[in-house]
Amino acid sequence: MEILESYDLTRCPHSAAQLAGCDPKTVRRYVALRDAGGGDPLRVRTAPRPKLIDAFLPKVEELVDASKAKIRADKVHERLVSMGFTGTERTTRRAVREAKIAWRAGRRRTYRPWVPEPGLWLQFDWGDGPRIDGRKTYLFCAWLAWSRFRVVIPVYDQTMGTLIACLDATLRRLGGVPAYLLGDNAKTVTVEHVAGVAVRHPTVVAAGRHYGATVHSCEPFDPESKGGVEATVRVAKADLVPTETNLRGQYATFAELMTACEQWCEHINARTHRETGAAPVDRLAVERGHLHVLPADPHTAALGEERLVNDDQTVRVGSVRYSTPSGHVGTRVWCRTVGEELAIVAMTPAGTVEIARHLLSTPGNPRILDEHYPHHPGGNHPRPPRPRARSKAEADFLAIGDGAHAWLVEAAATGTSRVRAKMARAVEFATILDAARVDQALGLAAAAGRFDDADLGAILDHLATRGEPGDLVRVDETYSVQPGTASWERFGR
């Protein structure tokens, strides 16, 4: 502009060149270009100089087009060298780069800006979580499109029951149901593709019908069709999974991971979103007015995997038996993993109720709770016999009291002979004497291990003459009246 200004002032190329500090030929060229309407002189370029690779550019374009811009420049250089190219690899890299840019320019994917509406779309996907005690975990991530509200739930598996349970928990955290649920092409959502059409899993369709939402699948191998939840998965993994970047320590328990996910959701949803200029939790309060009403009861698939309660009041999950309370034998229950525990839910007149919860176990180590078997205490230990009368004589003896029951059990355990005769003798004593005193004597005899013919009478005489007994002494070798050899130990000392 200074050159043109100098020429307009002097109307002489030589004088204008002296004022602008350039050659007069430059002044004449710029003035001629302006008079011809050539535009900016700085954009006018002379013909490029010939290069060594010019003769090989058609081959470069051919390789780039055949590989759909995937081929590396070093592989292109190897082929050009074999064809007689003598230039450097740097020259080849520049040519390959320009060829790829030109190839992509005519095939670039264009997008129409997606403007979400409130109450329409909820996207969900899975991400790899941290390992806890060597066990792999997963992160269920959901993203409500309009409000940008995010939900992350840690789980141990990606089964159908876990998926429906996570969706149910997400919808209850949102406070309503959107019109569409968009998921990935996992087998729990899409069974197969026929002519490019996704075939939904019947269980997830039934779950969507229960909640009043339509389940959709994204385009296969196209993360951009659900970019919102993909970003949620990426950010959640970067913040929650321990790496050298975030310097987060390992989780000791699954409960710590759950707490970390809840804290992360509270933080990320309370932060102002760059796109909307508002916090997602504030926009969720507005979007709740556009969501459908959430059913009071969850879908049965959300309760877990269906199991039949066996005759021994147990269900088998993962080759491990877990006990259930009485009253559910022969009925269907639902088992679902909740962190490090197994929750067992049954359908009752009051609705779905959790009836038992066990710590997860491994095959060969069943989880059996004694409170589920109140009439069978003791677990695997030998059960004490319960005397039940089968004749009038047995009924008369057992009618004496608890002492008679204890005497019969102990006498049978020690192999006492003539048990029936001694029982009849006790009934005679109970008829003549006080039945309560005879019952006390039988209890003392059982505790002391005295089951001879005269022992019951001796105990009754002792109670009648000397009253209540003192310290109870059980007959054994310590109190034997047989002569021993203890006195010989001091002989000869």
C-alpha cells in the first residue's frame, strides 16, 4: 500500500520507488496489477518450481485413494524408491500429507447441529472400571441430553439384570422417564442386525414398555452417534479409574468405589456446563416437568436373575447355594449382585420385598444362615434326639418332666442296660412320691451320669434327708474307690 500511495503522489515509478524504498520495476508491476483489477499483489504467486516428486505424484494419489488415506508415508516412500525416486523421505511425507488432505476434503462427513429437546433422549453406555481385590468392575454411564445431567454407577458385570437395575436406578435419580433410551449394540440391547436393522432384545423391549420409553440402538462402530455419553464415559474413567495421570489410589472395597462415583456425580452435575452456561442439576429441575411419570415398582428384570427356591430353602447362583427364609419353597425369586453382596427379592402381596442378603461366596462355600432354619438349629453338628412317646409306658415316663427327657437321652448315649425297667421304676416313684422331686432326681442322675438300678432311689433318699445337693460330682476314675498304686510311689524314698 505504501508503494501504491507513493505512485499516486508522484505519478512516477522511479520517484515512487525512491520514496517506498524498492525497485521501480516493482512499482510498475503493482500499478499494472491494480489497474487490471488483480486484487492483493501479495497473493499473486509465480509458477512453482519443479520438484523431484512431481513425476511420482500420480502414484502417491493412487496409493492414498486405494488405502482410503490409511497408508503410512514411509510405506509410500519405499515403493517410490523402488520405482527410481531419489528424493528424501521428508519430501514423500509432505506429498502424502497433501494427498490425504485432498482425498479427505471431498469425503468429509458433515453434520447437522443436534439441538436436543427436554424430556426426549437418555443415552447410556459401559466403561471399564478399576480392579478391586483383583476383580474387574464396570462403570454404567448415563447422560440426559437436554440438561446434560450425568449418572455413573459401578457394577461387577454387564448382565441383563444389572443393566435394567442400573436403568431403574438412573431413572429414579432423574425423577422421571424420557421418551427414548439410546444404548450401544451390546447383546443385552441388540440381539443382531438384519440388513442393517437392529433387532432388539425382547427383555429390554419389555423393560422399556414397563417404564414407558422406547429403546433405540446407536449406529454400529459409530461413537459419534451418541457422543454425549461417550464423553461421559471418557471423563468418568479419567477421574475415577486410578492412573498415573490422576494419581488416584486403589480402592480397598467396592463401597469406596460407590462413594467415589456418587461424589463425582455431585461435583460434575453442580458445575456450569460450557455448552449450556448452566449447571446440569439446575436444568434437570426444569426438565423434570417434561419427563414421564416413573412406575412405583421396578421391572422384574431389574430385580436380577430369576431362580427357583429348592426344597432345602436355598437358591443356586454362580454354583453357590444361598439360603432363604421359610415360606418360599417352590416359588420364584430374583437374585441380583449389589456390590459385594447378593440380594434376594421375592414377590409378596405387598409388592417386591427383599427377603435375604448374603456376602458373595465361591463354589464349595455355601452361605447358610441359622435364622432361616429356626426349627433346625446347630448347623452341621449332630442334633440331640427329641424323645417322642410311642407307647403308654413311654408317655407316662416322659410326662414326669424335663428331667425324665434328659435322663433318657443321657442313658441312651452311655449305653445303659435295662432302660425300660428303670423307666418303669421311675414312674412308680412318681406315683408314690412327688413327681417334681422325681423329675429333679432324674435330672441330677442324668447330669452326674448315674444310671444304675439303685442310683435313682439313692438320689431321692439324699434329697429327702439332706436337702438340695452341693457340688455335683460326676462318677469317673478321679473319684474311684478302687485301691490304686499312688502309695507305692513313695516306697523306698
